Amino acid sequence: MSSALHSITFDCTDAYTLARFWSEVTGWPMGADDVPGDPEAAVIPPAGTGGPRLLFIAVPEPKAVKNRVHLDLQPQDRTREEEVQRLLAVGATLVEDLRNPDGTGWAVLADPEGNELCVERSAAERAATA
């Protein structure tokens, strides 16, 4: 027997606000009953994708160290550069720019509570340089 991945859970200070950010990032809806001030909120993958939901749980302690786990994002309908700019516009911050002149590499961003994420090249960008 094995286990299915049900949720990726983030400890945070404001569950609703962070879920709203990640809903913008993924394009997935938030839970229908999530409202500001709730101690937990979820971002739900589209039906049939089989992906885990993103769950945000409010905790009293602040983030203290670098994440040991982070999410890597691959744009589906835009370039890596366009996606980095979109995420910065919705509240992410640039942590480290590891993009190379030849198009390889990635950008390390942080969500509004400092959780790191990486933006890689799109599949189309990878195919164009293969």
C-alpha cells in the first residue's frame, strides 16, 4: 500500500491572504467557505488533475529560517520572464536571480510571508533550446 499526497501545508500568519496570493499564482480557486480571518484556507486544484491542494494554517510563531521544501513553478502560457513579472506584481519578491544569459537557470522568489518558490523556463522555452 502507498499514500496519496492530499495537501501541501504552509504554516503562516494570515491563512486567507496567503491562500489568495497562491490562488493568483496557480489560477486555482480558494475553498468556497474561506473568508478573511479564518485560521485555515485552501487552494483547490481543478477537478481531474489529481494534484494536491495547498493548505494554509495560521500559527502564532513567525517564519524563522529558510524553507527546506519549496515549490518550483513552470509557466504554461507565458515565458519565465513574463511569469516572474506577473508574480512580482501580485506580491512576490525577488530573492535571488539565477537566470543565465543562455536562458537556463531560474528565479527564486518569495511569497508575501517569505516562503520561497522558483520559477523555471516554460516547456516551450526548454524545447526551443534543446
